[in-house]
Amino acid sequence: MDKHTQPSDQLILAEVQVLLAQMRTQLSLLRAGMAVVAGSLTIAFLLLTNHWVLEGQWAWADLPAKIILGFSAILGLWRLASAERKILRIHKLIREVEHKNKLVGELMV
């Protein structure tokens, strides 16, 4: 092979590896966002279905917990949307590299 093509191919493969590592990071953040949403909604559901909380003079006592759970659910949804947007952008960059370089297109499954 020519000396000029080897470094460029290696550089392109290194760039694709970096993009794939960023995608793995965003996928783990997406999974964490789903866990935050599911956990906060589960706890909120348990608080809402508890008959002791809805009765009596202490019905307002769980209001701060419900507010915190609501904010954490919103934070989890924001994390989901942000990670999904970044994953789509990274996927688009990888596809562009695949179309520009035949070697990367052959290596990617």
C-alpha cells in the first residue's frame, strides 16, 4: 500500500472509534434517563395510591416529595431527549464517513 493512504485510513478508523465511543456514552445516558423517569414515576404512583396519605390532616406532608419526584421525572425526560438528539447526530456522522470511505463501509456491519 501507499504510505499516504495508510495514515489516512488509520486516522479515519480512529475517528470512527471515537464516534462509536461517544455513541456508547450517549446510550448509557439514555438508559440512565429512562431509569430516572421510571423510578420517579413508580415512587409517585406508590405515594398516590397510598390511602393513608390521602386521608387526614397530614395529606399535605408528602407534597415536597411529589414536587421533587416531578422535577426528577422532567429531568429524566430532558436527559432522554438530549441523548437521543446526540445519538442521531453521531449516527449521521458515522454514515457520512462510511459513504466517503469504502474501507470503513466494508468494516462496519
